[in-house]
Amino acid sequence: MEPSAEHPEAALPPLRALGASIRAVSPLTRPERWALLGVVGVAFAAHLIVSAVSGTDTADVLFQGLTTLVFAVAVWSPPVFAGVVILLAVSSLAVEAQQEAILALAIAAGIVMRTCSTAIRALYLAGFVGFAVWVHLAFPLAEPVSSFIAALIVAVCASIVGVVLRAVVTREIRVRRQLLRAEQARAEVVLEERRRVADDLHDIVAHDLVVISMHARLLERAEDEDERRHSERAIIDAARQALGDLRRVVMLVGDTANSAEPPRDQRGIVAAMSLLQDELRGAGFRVETDTEVDDEGDLDRLTSGALARIVREAGTNILKHAADEQPVAVALRRAPGEIRLSITNGVHAPSAPRDRSGSGYGLMRMRERAELLSGTVTAGPHGRTWRVEAVFPAE
């Protein structure tokens, strides 16, 4: 359908495409710009010297000098340069300098081929050939066939040089972009690896250290010998576990780890809840667990691992901040289309000072892991308790 006055926007996409094609230039590099300016400067100085010695007509001197200086325009705007050269060629008819104009067009073809878009190059070549043919036909005596053929040869050679230079520069730009993308990808890999190590240090090793600190405080207050032996054993076990976890983290928690036993954060939510129950009870908390997930196979590995991390982080926070001998409830339930985990603990004033330091990193990473699996995590006061709740899609 033809674009009409009632639908002027129908003509906009082709016009925009044409404008983008015209603006798509490959500008000269810094060495090329300096080289071109140097050649223009030397050529202009030589022109003035030759003109002064030979006594050339003033109009020819001015036209030839202007034509030489016009080549410097390519340093700033190649499309403008192409248009100005064409205009100079047309104006050469007024001073009868057609030969000089055709030679300038032939030499300028190399710069146009090097810098301008496909549309401008096609228009320029059509204008050059059309102008040269018209001049040869209109002025057969002043423009013999030999001059016409020589101009075509110069134009072809200049164009080949321009195309080759353009290909070299384009390839160099492409290589630089590939190197930049490779460097960015490497930086992203390094950043992700650092985040993974930080997560492991925070979620695994830091938890062991909190357990050690908790039982060390209990050991200071314990009067019963059995309680002291229990805390000492818990400290030894946690230290041994921390050492193994740290070794696993150092070995990047990957295929290089020489351990047949999987890391605790990879054993699933059921194992994580059982481990949390043992650790909190050993630290003096009253723990109740309730799960409707009979088997870890009921959950996919990613969801189970994310829930295990959340349970572990919540347990660390309870050991650091919750009150002594307060009840802790951990529930893992199924609902229509979702899996819901809730961890609740008391927030009464503790009977002994606790570590109140915290950066919020654990809660932030909990939420990020949940978002990756289309889940949510909320944490905050709930009446006289503190509740962490995670909701994940069942499938």
C-alpha cells in the first residue's frame, strides 16, 4: 500500500533506515587522520610553490588549492567530504578545471571507500562515473579517452586501497570487541566464583564458628560435669567440621574436593532440619520440627538445596541472637502449588549477652536464592517471636 497523507507514519521506517545507513561510517583512525592531514599540508605547500614559479592563472590556483584543502574535511566528517568533492567537481565547469576535478574525484574514491556507508559509496561512485562520462562526451577535445581511462585506473586503485584498509580496521575493531567481551565474561566468572566462596564461608564455616562460640559461652556457665563434657564435645565436633568445610571451600567446593561425603548444604532440606534440631537442642533450645515432606525426592535438587541453605542461615541467626531455652519451631509443609518453610523462635531478653553484630548478608542471599527459583523469603517479628518464612513453587 502506498503511503498517503492520511498515514504519513508509513513512510517513516524506510526513511529512518536510509538515514541510519547514511550515518553508518567507519571513521579514520588517529594515525590515518594525522597521515591525511600531513599529506594535505605537504600537497598544499607544493601547490603554492609550483604555482608561484610557473605563474598559473589565479582562478586555477584558487580552485586547485581549495580542492587540496577539502581533503582535510574527511578527518571530521567523511559523508560531508564526499558531498563537497562532488560539488567542487560540478563547480569546476565554471573555471574549466574538469581534469583536476576528475582526478580529485578519483583520489577521493579511496577515502570514501574507506570511511563511508554502502549507500554513500554507491552514490559517490555513480556520481564520479556519470560526471567523468559526461565531461568526456561534452568536451571530447579537452578530455581525451586516455585521460578518462587514467582517471578510472586511479579511482579503481584508490578504491581497492580504501576497501583493504577498511577491512583491516574492521577486523581490528572486531578483535578488540571480542577481547573485551572475553574479559567481561572472565570478570563475571571470577565475581560469581568469589560470591560462591563467600556464600560457603558465610553459610557453612560461619555457622560452625557460631556453634563453637555458643558452646564456649555455655561451658563458662555450666556447673554440671555432663553439660561441660557435652559442650566440649560439641566444640571439638564443630571445629573438626569447620576445618573440613574450610578445606572444601578452599578446593572450590567442586570436583577437586577429595571427599566422598557431600557438603552439608548439598544433603537436602530433611538432613538440614535434622542437623539444625540436634545443634539447637545441644545449645539449650527447645526445638520442634514438623515436616510433611516424607522423602527428599519429593523436591527437586535445587529447591531442596535452597531450603537447606535457608534453614542453616536461620539456625545461625538463632544461635547468635535468640534467647536461651526459648522454643524454636521448624515446619515444612505442602500447600496447593507450593512448598512453605517457616522457622519461628522466641525473642525474649536473653539471660546472657549475645552477639548482636550482623551485616544482613545472610538474609539478602536468602532472598536472592529464592528469587532465582521463583520463590520468596520474608523475615521479621511476628508477635513475641521472630519468624523466617520461605515459599517455593511445588514444581
